[in-house]
Amino acid sequence: MKRRNFLRTSLVGLSSPLILAKSRNMKINKNNPVVLSTWDFGLAANEKAIKVLNNGGGSMDAAEKAARHAEADPKNNSVGIGGLPDEKGIVTLDACVMDSTGNAGSVAFLQNIKHPVSVARKVMDDTKHVMLVGEGARQFAVSNGFKETNLLTDKSEKEWKKWLKNRREMTPHETHDTISVLVQDAKGDLSGACTTSGWAYKMHGRVGDSPIIGSALFVDNEVGSAAATGLGEEVIKTVGSFLVVEMMRQGYSPEEACKEALNRVIKLHNGNPDFQIGYIAMRKDGEVGAACLKWSFDYALFKNNKNKLHKIEGMLN
């Protein structure tokens, strides 16, 4: 037996037939689009996604449109133009997308390009690759018609210069950070997008979870989708979004799955992590859930023709 076929057979054997049957027979939410995104700026992003869906667009187009809205807002200091820079005063952007077919694209450490989520979409749609980084990602973007622009606004530059005086290490939850968007369209298909300028005043070259498929974002069109926000390093270590989807595959509700993924992090830090992580999740039947480690976390949900902001308390409060 060829090694690839052996591995495929072995992996299938590890899955309970009952679990696989349950995921195949899960009720599909149709004709009732759902949009779920992180933080209060997700409300406006959701509206952009809803317009795409109302015009007959699919889940991937809607998720990209929502993320682009956040990227274009100079008042948002954690995403796109206006994002807080790294320690050298350079704004570097990360983003990823994943669609209902399991295809994915991402960019990391991208500079001078306003819409990294659309560059990630271009990587997914037009190349055989999943991730492009740094100068290569910038060249790819420019060659595909993306215009270069200075991403460092006067406000963000002023904040950076103030930070230089004492160089206090910031934490991601101080500046919010990522916007992650999960969408289910009228056909029931799932897609997602994630975009960020990352940890404020980070080391030059740092990349968090936001462009990493399985960490910041994961979509399985038979089961559900999940996305993350918070300290990317810790999300990466537990492959958080993939874990949430796998928990849903095993029968956990979206909220229970998010909490179980966070329990893994809590255990790794002896019950007392000193950082924030939040997860959002959407199941194939349209049920959604969210959870966070500490403090509180806002998520924006469009469902049943209502777009509303929800606040949840941290598991360790």
C-alpha cells in the first residue's frame, strides 16, 4: 500500500463511525444566512457581508467584504491602514481566508498593501500555494493590481513615538487586535476570513496566528467553522480553530467546543494564563457560540435578520 493511501486509511479508522455519521447527517441551515465576527467593529463589517448575501453572493465573497471594511477604517488601530506599527515603526499585516471547498490562502508580514485579505484571496484563487510572506507577498500583490500605500497614519505614528519613550511591552488585548469573520450563506456553505496588523510594537518580523490556517481560522463545510482573536502565539501552540471544529465534529456545541479549546490553554498555563484568547464558532446547522479566557469579549452576530453585539464574560473571571 502506498504511504499516502495508508495514512488516509489510518486516519479514517481513527474516527468513530457514529461521529462520522452524525457529521454527515447534520441538519444544514439554508435560506437563513448567518454572519459572526469578533469585537464591536464587527457590527459594521457584518453589514457589508449581509449586503453581499442579500444580493445573492456566496459566503467567501461576504467574508472578504466584511474584512475589507475593517481594513479600510483608519480609526481601527489593529487592522489594516491605521494599524499600530511594529517596534521599528513599520505597519505589517497578516490575513487568511478559507472557503467551503477547503481551499485556503494567506499572507504574512505584508507591507504597504491596504487589503491583505484580498491578497490572501488572490493567493487562494490564482496560485497553487497557500501562504506568501514579506517581500514576495508584496510583489505578488503589486503584480496583481494592488496599489501600494503608506499604512502608517499620523495618529498611529504619534502613538508609536510616544511608546518609544519607555518601550513598554503591549499585550494584544490592550489594542483589541484581529477581526475574524465567519459566514454561512443561503445555500448553507461556510467560509471565513481573518485580518490584523498584529501585536502593537511587536518585534520586526513577528507573525501571529492570523495568517495560519488551523490556528486563526478553520472551515469544514460538513461540520462548521471557527476563528480566533487574542494572543496569537498561544493560539498557534494549540492549533485553536482546528481544535474547535474537531470538537464540534465530536458532538460538542459551538460554545462547548470553544471552551474546551480554551481549557487546553488553561491547563498549559497551570490554570492561570495572563493573556486573552477568544474563539467564535459556527456549526453547519447555524448554531453559533463563543468563549474567552479572561475579562470580557464582544462578538457581532447577524442571524434571523438581526445584527446585534453580544458580550460574554471570561471563563476565569
